Amino acid sequence: MLKTCPTCGASVTVLIINVRNQQRFCHHCAGTACPTFLSGLVYTLEDVEFLRKCGIDPEVETIEGHLRTLSEGT
């Protein structure tokens, strides 16, 4: 099912959600809607665990909290 990007109006299969402000956008307008979005950076759970063991903060607490909230709602 296609979704409509509220930023550019394109029909896309995936919308990205900024968990800080709930703004939704597609990959096409990610550079303007959220300049800090890194489309090539994807952490697995193992990556996050490894970074934390190394003492590096992967800064994913907000995302993890958002995912917990979503999973509790189902």
C-alpha cells in the first residue's frame, strides 16, 4: 500500500518518522526535512549492544523508547 509523503506529496511505500517531533517524510525529501537523517546508517540490535559494551553511546534511547511504546500498544 502506498503512502503519501506529507512533505513533498510523493506516493511512497515507506515514510520515515522523526521520533523527536513526529514529522513524517520520505527518502526523497529527507535531506531537507531532516538534514541529520543518515539513510545509509542502520543499526542492528547487535550493533547497539556492541557499541554500548565499548562505552560508545549510539544515541538510540529515544528510538528504543518509541519502539517499546509501539510494541506495548499491540
